[in-house]
Amino acid sequence: MIVTSLYYWNVIKRLFICLIIVGFVLISFLILSLSGCNVKKVDKIPFLSFSFYNERDKNSVFLNYWDVENGKVYLNEKRLYIGYRRGVNTDILPYFWDGKGNMYLNCLLKEKDKSINPIVSNISSYSQERFYSFSDEREVFYVDLKDDALKIYKQENEDIVLTKTFQISHLLPRDILPGQKPLPLFLFKEDDKMWIIIDYLSKNTIYENTLTEKFFIYRIEGDSIKFIKIKGIDNFSLNFLVSEEVFKKIAKDNKYIYIPLCLKDMCGRVCKINLDTGEVSFLNSKEENLPPVSFVGIYNDFLIIYTRYEIFALKDGKIVGKILISKDGKDLTVYKGGRITQRREIKNPYPDIMFPNINSP
């Protein structure tokens, strides 16, 4: 009896072990099968479109997607919001957007989709100048620079409140054009640090009778302020002051910003600037087949450089996709690997578009 019992016990034990092994194999296979669906990640870059010319969708901002991997564009996937200009210094498109639900607006919202959580700025009510701020704590700031004093204000409900004042007479570049006032354009805040981008005009050292639009950075931490000079682009010029959509000319990723630069009449260079050191590196050479760059965007690992009619997606410094929009704004052609992958009609001609310009921390 004891032998028989041991025999059956060993059989049951082996069956139990086999069941465990089979179960483990099946579960592993299931997990691998499910994860295999996501091994090849489809890269889709979101972008916004807005048209002045379609009466039915007037003032509507739509969400669109660019499937870079498969070379396809999906238009008007969702209406995100309807906005109205508050004044001359306001825009319907967000001035900062992470490609997800976080966006900063300075327009009046009529309605919005539940997928977005916008921060609405009232700063334009207090200033005749354009100024754009981004904070990881969803705050809105405004900077005033005059009489050698830098003042930082914070929006609280319908009011703006003075939070910091710095004397900066000793923290100004020496090549500012006489009689010209430096112009604060952007403020980025992360944790307890702030970076303020200040624009100014200077004489070009190469081309006579030519002005150069330059900038420097104030780095603020607590009650200390530091002047940061931008290195290596003295003869290049920005293109901020003559543009209405200044916010589309800058993209931020952690402690780096990306901006397009001009050298006389050539505006096809994109540079990457370290906000803490002012060090500059160029992302493309003059020989690359890129158009004069008007705008930049960023989304995850993609850098997007674009004009109204040409859009390029770059990854690891290489072009991985291209979109061309016809001059009449009615047709769109998508390229992948140098070949056409899609042609389609645009229902709302002459769209104004915007790509994400903030990689959220």
C-alpha cells in the first residue's frame, strides 16, 4: 500500500509540475504576443490646424496627426476648442503646447473638448507687448524691463502680482544699439528656476549698415540672477521682432531651446542652446536640403522644422518625413524615405498650423 501510495503521489506531483510549466509557457506566450503588438511603436506627431476662411468652422482649432512611420496624415480628428481674440496681442493658437492636454492660451474660449486642460493667460490685458511664459506648475508670468530694473509678475485669478525685482544695470550686453530697449519675450520656469529670454538689436560686425537681432538669458534661482551670453552666433540674427507668431519660433526640451537663425538673407539654420551655459550647437549644415526655417516644434524624440508650406520631421539629426502643402492651401503631399506615400485634399484651405513646442518635464 505504501509503495502504491508513493507511486500515485509521484504521478500527481509530476502532473502538477507539468501543469505549472505548461501554464508558465502559455502565460509567457500570451504576454509576448500582446507586447509584440507594441514592439513596433507607431510614431504619430500631433499638430493643430486653424482656418480663417471656413465659415462653418471659423475660430475652431482641430487636432491632427502625422504618422511618420507610415507616411500618412490624419486631418481634423477632433475639434479641441473654439477661441476668439481678446485683442491685438492675442492669438487663437496656443503659445505653448506639449502635444497632449497641456496648453497655454491667451484667447477667449467659447467651448473646449474635455481632453485638454488649458491655462488661459490674461497678461495681454496689461501689456502692449507680446510675452509668453511656461511653468511646470501651470502658472502664468509677465516680465517688465525698464529703468535698469527687471520685474517679474505672476497672474493670480484676474490680477497680476509683483513677485520679484532685480537691478540689472550691470547685467546687460555691451553691444545693445544706443537708444534701444531690450525686450523680454519668453519665461520658462521649472521647479525653483527661471530662464528669461531677452531680445535686443545690435550692429552686425560683418555687414555694414545691417542690424542684428540677438538675445541673452537671465537665469534666476531664488533671489539670485545671472546673465548668460549666447556663444557662437554673433553674426546670426533672430527673426522674432517682425513675426506675429513668435511662440512658433522656439521649442523647449528640458534645459535646451531650439530656434531658427538667419545670416543676412539665409534663414535655414536651426540651433540648440543650453539655457544654463549659453552654449550653441547647430542641428543642420548650410548644405542640407532644408527650406528657410520659419518655425520649430518638438514632440518626444522628434524635432519639427516648418514653414507654411513645407514641414520636416527630424529624429537623431536625420530627416525621417516630409509634408508639402500646395501654395493655394488645398492639397497635401506626404513623403517617407524620399517617396510619396499619401496625397489628399485639405477641406479647410489656407490652414494655420502649429506643432507642439514644449516637451513637458
